[in-house]
Amino acid sequence: MLRVFLSIVCIVSGLVSYWLFRPEIYAFELLNISSSAIFEDVNPLTFWIKNHLADTLWCMAAYLMAIELKVQRYPNFYSMLLWVLPVTSEMLQGMGMVGGTFDWIDLFIYIFLAFIFLLTTQPMKKVQLHLIGITVVAIGILGVIGSKAPKPIPIEYTQATFALQPKQDEIFTKPLLAKTLNSAENISVVLRVPASEEDKITEAQKLINNTIYSTIEKEFAKANYIVRDRAMFAKVLEDDNVSADYAKIHNSTKTDLILELVSYGDIKHNTNKFTDKNGIEQTANVNFAFTGTSAEFKLISVKDNDLVGSYTFYYTPCTLGCTYRINATRASNKLYAIDTDRDAPYEYVAPDVLENFFKECSVRLIKELEAIK
């Protein structure tokens, strides 16, 4: 009867441990028992008590009763059922077949306790046989649990509005530019574009480039600049006697300024700041990337053979705010469309946005030139 008493003590002690540390178990909910979790797992000892003590005590209760049933000569089926109950329940939790959380530490505790209890009740030869059997069963359990695919974690999304600070333009001019601009009533300008290897760019990119170049030239023409033909200007430069002398280029082409588009391309804007649906600013654990673009121009006075201006313009997306859904379950920098779970990456600048950007660049550049006159 001592074993029965000790078994009851273990069960009650396990319940007290749960009441003090983990009052959220289903048994307390059924019995309408509540607790404010008096102790917190603030150190390794309280952490072990909270997560493993009750399971250890209940395992001991099962093994004590298994021994008692064996001693009282009850059918072996009942004692064997109690011997395998702790390990089996943990294995079923690991396979997701019953409620609860699988824990490797609990599993090893059960196996260790089984060995200890068997050691105290069996001759050494039988203990060795039981130890081999328990080891084989443990390896099988580990294999079953280890081969099981983990449960997919449901993804939760949250609404996020990103507002980026616009990158400031970089503008440099020389006093000589004012002299050039005031040298004639209508200033002539030619657009020089980046040299490209035609066989290495796609037809789509050629169309985009031509649209950009035409947009720039159109804006300067609308501002009453004389826009020289790029192709004819290039032919003049093919003459070695002319291309080496800017004074001859000026006389041959009647061009005052060369507007050179040095380069343009995408640039990344990263931020981990966003505003949630309640208007509260939040900070994410990852950076979200948005794609903008930049364009660099040089302005050369042909007659003076001098760089008289340098201009870098930037397009920053989401300056007025862009709203997406983001993964709130784990750290992920993917952006999703607000109304679906479809991935909506901000990976490139659309051709129509790019055309509008170069239109704005041209207008801003013209305003800079008008302000110098």
C-alpha cells in the first residue's frame, strides 16, 4: 500500500506544480480551477519545475502503480500498460495524434525513470535485458518522431504602410554656365546618350531607352531650346579632325551645350519602419526593400570645352505611403498585396514610371538652367 500512497502523493504534487506554474492546462479548465501562476520561470530551476516536474511526478506515479499491480498479481497487461504509458503518450504528442507538446527532455526522463524503477525491482540479469529492450524502443521512438514532418505554422499577416523619405537631388554648376546660357537668344543643345552594346540589350530595353531619350529632347524643345539631332551630331564626331577639337564641333554643329546622360539605373531604398493599421509606428526585425531609380547628367559647354554642370536626380517610391501586408508570424521581408496573400514584390520601376521620372528630370533641369540666366 505504500506504493499506492506514494503514487497518489506524486499525482497531487504534479497538480500543485501545474497550479503554481501552468494553470492553463485542460484539466483545470474542466474543473473550473484558476490560478495567477504564482511563480515564473525566471531561472533554470523554476523553468525545469514549470516544464518538467509535473510530468516526472506523474511518470513516477504510473511506474509505482505498475510495480504494485505486479506485486498484487494483477494480470500483466495492466502493469505493462502503465510501463509504456508515459513514453507512448509523449510519442503520440510528437506525431500530432494527441494534444500536448512533445519534449525530448520528458522522453529521456521517462526512459531513465523506467530503468531506475526496474533496477530496484528486478535481478541484475533481468535489468540488463530490460535496458536493452528500452534502448531499442527508444531508438524506434526517436526514428518515428524524427521522420515526421513538422506541423506547418499558420501565417498571420498585418497591415503595414511604408512612407519613404525622398532622396535629395545633387546639383553642381559653374559660373561659366550663365555666360553660355546668355550668349544667344535660343540655346542649342544635343543629347548624348550612354554607349551601349546593341547585341547585349533586349528589344524591349531599346524601346524603353528610345522613349527616355525622346522624352528628354521633347521637354527641352518645349522650353524653346534648339535640340540638335543626335544621329547627325554623332556623325560629325566620327571625323577625327573634328572630334578632337571642341571649337570645331561648335562651328560644325552650331551646338552650344552637350547634355550627356551619363547613366541611369535602379537603386534600393531599405527601411524597417512602418505604420500599422492603427496609425502607430512600428519597427520590424528585417528591412523591406523598395526600388527607385537615379539619373546622372553632365552639361558641357561645347565652345569652352568645359564641364559646366553636373546633375543627379532621384526617384524615391512610396513617398506618399504604400500599404501592404507583411508576415507577422516570423521575420520575413516579403511584401504582399493588401487584399490577397499574393506576393507583391517592389522589385523594379515600371516603364511608365520611368518615363514620367525622366520627364520630371528634364523639367527640373530646365528650371535650374532658367534660374541661372
